[in-house]
Amino acid sequence: MIRITVDSSKGLRLVVEGHLSGQAVDQLRRSCADLTAGTALDLSGVVFADRIAAAALTELSGAGFVLEGCSGFIDELLREARGRRPRSVASGEAALIAGLRAGDHSAYEQMVRRYGGRMLAAARRILHNESDARDAVQDAFLSAFRSLGNFAGEAALGTWLHRIAINAALMQVRSRRRRLEQPLEQLLPHFDEHGNWADDVSAAAVLDDPREARERWATVRKCLDRLPQRYRVVLLLRDIEDLDTAQTARMLNITPTAVKVRLHRARQALKTLVEREMGASYRADACTGAEGAPVSSAMA
């Protein structure tokens, strides 16, 4: 993930390469601990950094380290970190954070009880396997414990943990073998030479009673599982986990433009799948209308 080397050819400098996030930020801090102000940090080889990394780099810059070779992406993160004001923390959360940093076991238990349920629900939505979801949450808590020193309070503790849980689930997704998926191109809208809808969608009546509503959402979930992984995950992060475009891009290490394209295509494909399952008379309130509305949070 990260490679840090010392270059003394032009004065003392640290050359940082790879992904600067999570434990890599701790590694960078340790590497800088015994160095003096004025040491250069060559970041030209950094291909990805998150907000925690940006906060750490901002602190190092303030301590006298010279940041060199920053890409446009890292420059933008640094500008955002420097301009961001600390969030006001509720007294209960502040006490919990203080207990966690002090190594208070009761604080750890309180954190798990307070936030574990939401983290597990997010992992389940991504992984669709109880055992894998629990493993992801366990990994997330371990990662959070190691990174508490980097938690600057810019977001609520629960939000910070939620993002770590999502990232842990995504790491499991990346390590899995690819499952059977329906090619997305078969699910996008098709039109004939006259510009009319060319897909053959069978008709079926859908009633608006509670039982039919439950069946409807079960169908949406089933159809969501059939989307190719890279489109399904974008849809989950944007429409279910409520991350914005920039946050989703950082989570997946893709550009914001790629997020927007995948999200649009995923919504179209999900609408097609649901309509094929439930019939033309159902226009998929929970999927997407003509303007590309998000998947309803009722799926959560």
C-alpha cells in the first residue's frame, strides 16, 4: 500500500509512494517522528490519499515539513483540510472519545454497543453474507482502534466508524472471486429506429397494499444483487449509504466523473430489471424516474 524511503542525494527527504490512508498514515507519522523541521516530503508518488491523510499532512506542514510534488488531487484535499473548521463535539461523544484514547475498556464496549448495529447493517447490504459482514465489522473496529490518534473530530464518531465499516466491506468484496452477474449492457434502455422503447416488458398488476409493498422491495433487492459489482457498489454507496460523489470516489479510488456515470447506468439497469420482474404497469417508484431519482432508502 505505502512505500517510504529516505533520499539524501539532495538533502534529507522522505519519498512517499502508493496509497496514503489508514495504517499508512500512522507509518508516515512514525517515519517523521525523529526528523527535524525543514525535511522535505516528496509526495509525487502518492496515487491516493484520504481526508485523514490530508489532516496528517497539514499537521506535518505546520510542524515545518516541506510538502513537495503534490498532485492536483492532493492539493485539493490539503486546501479542504486547511479550510475546514473543527466540528463542535457533543459532551457525551467527547467523553467517549477521551475514554477510547485513554484505553478505557468500558468506552470500547460503549462504542461497540452504540455504533455496531449501524456498521453491521451497512456491511450486510454490501456483502449479503452474515458471517462476512461480521468479519468486516470486526476488521473495522480494529482499524478504528489503531487510527483513533488520527480522528480529528471533523465528522461525528458514528459517521467516521460507518465509513470505516463500508471500506472494510469493500475490501472483502475486492478479495472475492467474481460472482455470476448479468452484463449491464443488456439492462440499459434500447430504442428502435423510430425512437420508441424497444424492450418487451410483460404486463402485471401491482397492488399498493402492505403485502405487495414488501414483495416489491424484495424484488428490488433481488434485482440489485444482479447488477455487476462495480455498478451495484456505487448505487449502494450513493443511494443507500448516502455518501456524496466525492466521498464515493475516494472510497472506490475512481474519479467523481466515473461515479456519476456508473450511478446513472446502475439506476437505469435496476429500473429495467425491476420492470421486467414486476411488469410494465409498475414504474418503479423506488428505482428511478425519467430524471434518474435515487433508489429509495426504504431498501435499507
